[in-house]
Amino acid sequence: HSLMEDMLVKIDIQLLRLINDQAGMFSLLDQLMVLVSDTVFWTCVFLALLVFSFAKRVRYPGLLLAIIFGLLCLGAADLISFEVVKQYFKRERPCWALEDVKMILGRCGGSYGFTSNHAANAGAFVTAIFLTYAFPAGIRWIAIVLAFAVCISRVFLGVHYPADVIGGFVLGCGISFVLYKVGIFGLLRRLETRA
């Protein structure tokens, strides 16, 4: 390791400790962090979004298409993060690598943490929401806050280093941007008008 790498790792661990040390101090905060990291919760949110977009398709005509595009981006980010990036870097999660990480969940997850799939998925979906302009501005800003909460929760829960979530978020944003630029959203629009 170079001196710069060692310094970055130390900063990453210090930031992890700063955030993770808050775990267990406030029950409500613990519950909130567990909730925003929960896959079942997000599945319900996406189902609610689909129902809402279908019900409001006249008022917000591009909403359903934007959600479908967002879910495609999320799926691509999840796949690339897990199958490519994690397998390449093989960076151990802090809950496996460090002894004194506070574990609210009681479980650590898979062996590798870089990049965080939760963060990649959040970055992909929120970027898709912004690129499509289908959602009202208020919902777009709420999506950013929720994406940020997901990223923080992964560090708070001790299952990722801050660099894992930053890397995942950037990866997810980049994947959505590339998929948008190569015309996937435009293709979905053309398919919708033909149907």
C-alpha cells in the first residue's frame, strides 16, 4: 500500500466509526436506519409507486415509464455492483474486518462490501428519476433524501465503509446516465407509443 492508500483507509475507518458509533444510542434512529435498509420496505415503496403512477397516468403521463426505466437502471446497477465490482475488488465488509463494529442487524451480509448494492441501487433509481423529469420536483427531492438515508444507513448499521456507499452511489448514477444516453428511456417511450 502507498502512503496515500493508507491515509484513505484510515479516513474511511474513522468516518465509519463516527457514524456507526451512533448505533444503539437512540432506539428510533436505529429503527429508522434498519427500515431504510430493508428490501421488503423498498419493494413496498416501488409497488406503491407503480400503483400511484398507474392511477395518475392521465395527470402524469410519463410517470409509469420513468419508474420502469428506474427499475431497469436499478437492476443493472445491482447486477454490475454484485457480479463485477464486488468480485473484482473483494473488499471485506467492516463487520467482518473490524472487531468493534456495532451490529444492530445482528448479521453482516456477504463477504464483500465494495461497492454497496443498496447505494448503487439508490443512486441508479434517483438518477433515473431526475433524468426523466416525469416526477414532480418535490418527489425528486424526497428521492434524494431517501437515497442519502439508504447510504448513511449502510454505514450506520456497520455493513459498509463510507467508501463502499460512495462508490456504489457513483456507480449507480453512472449506470443510469449511460443507459439514458444510449437511448433506453427513448426506446421505452417509442415502445409505449406503439402499444
